[in-house]
Amino acid sequence: MSEAPRPDQAADATSPKPPMRDSLVAAAFQLFLERGYEQTTVDEIVALAGVGRRSFFRYFPSKEDVVFPDHERCLAEMNDFLGDDSGQGGDGGADDPVARVCDAARVVLRMYAENPTFSVQRYRLTKKVPGLRTYELSVVWRYERALAEYLRGRFAGRRDGTLRADVIAAAVVAAHNNGLRSWLRSDGQSDASAEVDHALAHVQQVFGSDPDLVGPAQRPTGKSAKKTADDDVVVVISRRGAPMWRVVQEVETALGRDPE
């Protein structure tokens, strides 16, 4: 007697069989959701997928890697995007390095948005398993490092170029993750692009203007805050080396706000 088809198998025998890699991911997450991540073994995953144990390790070095199957591809795509300086990004392209890295973050977002159900399932699973959270942080660090390396090249020779590159890269990753988590917390029901665009807009607002393009004659030299009646602009000059909390306090005072 032939074995009855499983419920997840297509009724049409002519339907193409999913690639082995996709079958392993699907089998793994089915078991993770049913039994829990820690309770699921690689042997159980390959048995459900109908492949050998060797096939699993051909695609995934560890059980953690099957939870993040597309990050290697996505990282390569993001690096290709950053390396294509002939292209123009959605918010300024290669001519604006800050806009460029923001657009690079959107390349990562597309990976999540193309499969909302899987992304939400992974988000929930990662929240429950500390080891997966640690693994995810290592993946995020690789994205941040790639962005920083690109910006270091663009800011080479500029004042505080390396520092600026590292700070902007960290800010882009933080903004992307903030918008991404907002979308995931909505179970994928909100607009992922709108969430991330809103967060990245803050990065471009803060870092989009390049201080190295401002000549010495244009930089103010006074020691007090000045407000122009025409443009309602406040300029605060602080001594070099002043702690950031003091600078912020001076800005808020100049704006007429209570620093507390």
C-alpha cells in the first residue's frame, strides 16, 4: 500500500518540488513552532524534510543558521549595492554617502518584507531563545561593519572621517531595526517601508549635512547663542571638549525650553 500524502504536500503531482534548502527551512520552522527550538534536533528536521543529514550541513553549518537562511545572500546584495557607485539610490544615490547607506538598509528590509509570515515567526522565535538573539546580534554587526567600511572609504581624509563613518553606520542600523521591529510587532500588518523610512529620515536629518563642506569663514566664532529674526535659527557655540549633556543643555536653553 502506498503512503498517503502529507497534508502539506500539493495535491497536483505535477507541481514543482521546492528546492531542498527551502524544504529544510520549512521543516525546521514547522518543528520549531510545534515543539520548540531547543527541543528540535537536526535529525528530526532532515527526517521531516525527507533528506539526509549530510544535506542539511551542506546548506547550514548549524541549527542556528537555518533560522536566518537569507542573510548571507542579503549581505552580498547590500555590498554589491554599496559597491555600485555608478547607481543612484532613491534618496540621493552615490553622490550622498548618508543617503546611500540608508538605501542599503532598505535592501535588507526587502528581504524581511518579501516573506512577512516567515519574518514574524522568526521574530517571535528569536525573542524566546537567548542563543538566537545572540546569533542575530552577530548578523546585525556584520551589516553595520559593511556600512561603516563603505563610509570610511567615502570619508577618507576628512576630519574625523573614521569616527563619523562608524557613528553613522551604527545610527542607520539602529534606525532600520527600530522601524523593522515596529512592523514585526504589528504581525506584518503595518507598512514596513513607511516604518523604516520614518526612522531613517531622522538619520539623514542629523547626518545628511556635511560639516567638512562648511568653510572657516562661514563658521560662527562667538561665544553666545544668537537667534536671527528672519529665519528663526538658533546657533550655539560651545567650547571644545564640553560634555554632550552641556551642549544639549545650552541648545535647549537657547530655544527657550526647560532642560529638565
